[in-house]
Amino acid sequence: MRTQVGIIGAGPAGLLLAHLLHRAGIDSVILEQKSRPYIEGRIRAGLLEQGSVETLTEAGLGERLHREGLVHDGLELRCDDMAERIDLHGLTGRRVTIYGQQEAVKDMVAARLATGRPLHFEVEDTQLHDIATDQPRITWTDQHGERHELRCDVIAGCDGFHGPSRAAMPAEVLRVYERVYPFAWLGILAEASPVSHELIYARHEEGFALATMRSARLSRLYLQCAPDEDLNEWPDARIWEHLHRRLGRVNEGPILQKGVTAMRSFVAEPMRHGRLFLAGDAAHIVPPTGAKGMNLAVADVRVLAAALADFYRGRGTGLMDRYSEICLRRIWKVQRFSWWMTAMLHRFSAEDAFEHRVQTAELHYVMQSQAMRTALAEQYVGLPYEV
Ligand SMILES: Cc1cc2nc3c(=O)[nH]c(=O)nc-3n(C[C@H](O)[C@H](O)[C@H](O)COP(=O)(O)OP(=O)(O)OC[C@H]3O[C@@H](n4cnc5c(N)ncnc54)[C@H](O)[C@@H]3O)c2cc1C
């Protein structure tokens, strides 16, 4: 089998890349280890920067997003007895949109299938070969146990944090920067109307809490918890009790999904080796406090799609050669923002009284200073794209 771009992973990064390439007349094959129902039901991120919305819209993927997405002009910060609305739109002229990642994935899978181009689900034992040459290959085993080989010009490693692409890069080439936080998020999806139209970020003496939503009838709520938290110790009643304490009253309803999300900052550099390009979570992870994971995947893919379009139109490899450098400039700014939001809003178990007071003073300063609110807002709605 042969194609121009072999894409490993059908998350937001792989699916969007395939779609942008298709629109540029470039052929690709997507290989995904999970089933279609699994990836379309996987509850993860849900906040899109305005630039991500514009990217999906320009790519013809925005029809349902504009119909069902919830546009937000602001968010609320709470600390002790203080509450302050950050007027995102008033401060930046830009907005964010709530649209579940799984909904964006459904739209992109449907768009891919409509093109008739290949998307193989439930592949196993995916391996990358000859990535340093201009004829790299991917091999895998299908659901029936049959082994296949895909020859391509370029491999896009869009296979998330645990996929094989980053691991295929030579260890001596790869530099890894990492921070693991001493807490995690216990997240629930509940059939309950959101308590507020906008997101509420709360710093409470028992720990951070976040009230967000996936639709007018679905609330997504998070509590700071221990990284090794045992969900069996969190019956529904205990979760609601903590949410009420940390967020004030929230609307209760049946809990449809419960999970613990680890908090990590991670960057692998460079994002390209030979003809292998990493995009999205395969190259970087941010703690979810800044709501940036899916948005960074979109930003990487914009650059990669443009670079590959240049390459196939005979405009050379200039943008391909600068792919890693361009993406990393944005990634590190977003890493800094996500780390800052996380450090400001969470309780660190080992923190001393001095640290706690400095942290509280910082949050109060952000709430009271127009300059700080503007800095938060312009990063939250998304920094401008370079390409
Ligand atoms: C558990 C979890 C919860 C999250 N929650 C939030 C949140 O609440 N808020 C937020 O802002 N962000 C959240 N994120 C981050 C956000 O969802 C990610 O940043 C986003 O999914 C990145 O998209 P991606 O396409 O790069 O990677 P992914 O969405 O991870 O997609 C990678 C794909 O590659 C596939 N794959 C892996 N290995 C192979 C293989 N060997 N062969 C073929 N395919 C393979 C995977 O099955 C997957 O479909 C969460 C992430 C995770 C993992």
C-alpha cells in the first residue's frame, strides 16, 4: 500500500490533519488503534479558542459546532469570599466556544469517511520504519490478524502521549522537559444544567474546583484530588458534597461518567526527525487548567498542513524544516500559561504558609488588576498564529 502522508492516530490532531490535506489535494491514510465508537465517545477536552473555531470553520467542519457550541464571553475566578468575572470579549475582542472534543471528533470522522479516503480502525502493533529516509514505512496488524505495510513520503505521528511515534525517534535526538504535579483532577460528567452560563474556576482551602459544561443540559465538574485517588472512595454523594463546598451551589443530576486525570507538563523536542513529524499530545502535554490540549493540537496541525502543502506544490521544504521551531514557540508560551494557572489555583500539599499567602495574593492581584486580567484573557482566548 502507498500514500503520500501516513497518519498514526485518529484524535483531533490526526483527523484534522487528514482533512486539511484532503482539501489541499494530498492523499493520506489514517491508522487508529481504537474502534470508531470508542473514539467518538471518549470524553476529554471541551473548550475551543476562537482560532480553533475559525480553523475548523474554514476547513468546512464548523456546521454543527456553530449550531450546538456554546459561545462564552467571559469566565469567573473565585478565591475565598471574592469573585471576579474576567470579561474575555471586552478585554480582547475574542471569545471561546464550548464544544466537546468527542463531538469535534465525530464531525471529523464523518467528514473523513465522506471523502472516501482510508481510515483504518482497530489496528494493532503499529510500527514505524526508515523514518530518517525519504521513504518511511508503517506496518500494522488488522482486526483479522493480517499484517500490512504502508509506504509513504511523510509520517505524521498524531498518536497521543502513549503512541509509538515519539518512541521511534532516536533517543540521542530527543530532549524531554517534564513536570509532574502532586495532584490530579477528579472529573464528572453529569446530566444537570450548568450552574452558570460561564466557567467558574475556584481556589478553595480544600483544593481547586472547576465548573464547566458540555451543553445546556450536561455539566462537566472537576475537583482537585490526589494523583492516586481511588474512585471507589468517591461515591456520588461525596463528590456533590465537595463540589457544593468548593463552588457554592451546583445543580445535581445523574453522574454519567467519572474519572481521574493526571496533571503533567511535558514537551519533547524537536518535533521532527527525518520524515517523521509529531503533532498534538504525541509531542506535548499541558495540565488542563488552561484548557489548551486540543487547541495546541489544532495549532500544530495548521503548521504541518501548510508545510506539507508547500512541499507537494513544489515550494520546497522551508516550512517543513521550520515546523518544530514554529510550533515550539507557541507550545512554550502555552506551557507557561497552563503552568501559571495551575500553580495559582491549586493547593500544593507541601506548601508552607508563606507560599500559600503569596499564591493567594497573586490570585487577588489578577482579580483586581486590569493589566493582569487582560494578560490572562489574551492567553485564554488563544494567542495569534504565526502561520
Ligand atoms: C484522559 C484525558 C483527559 C483529558 N481531559 C482534558 C480536559 O478535561 N480538558 C482539556 O483541555 N484537555 C483534556 N485532555 C487533553 C486533550 O484531550 C488532548 O490534548 C487532545 O486529545 C490531543 O489530541 P491528539 O489528537 O493530539 O491526541 P489524542 O486525542 O490522544 O489522539 C491520539 C490517537 O492516537 C491513537 N493511538 C495511540 N496509539 C496508537 C497506535 N499504536 N496506533 C494507532 N493509533 C494509536 C489513540 O487511540 C488516539 O485516538 C485530556 C486528555 C486525556 C488523555
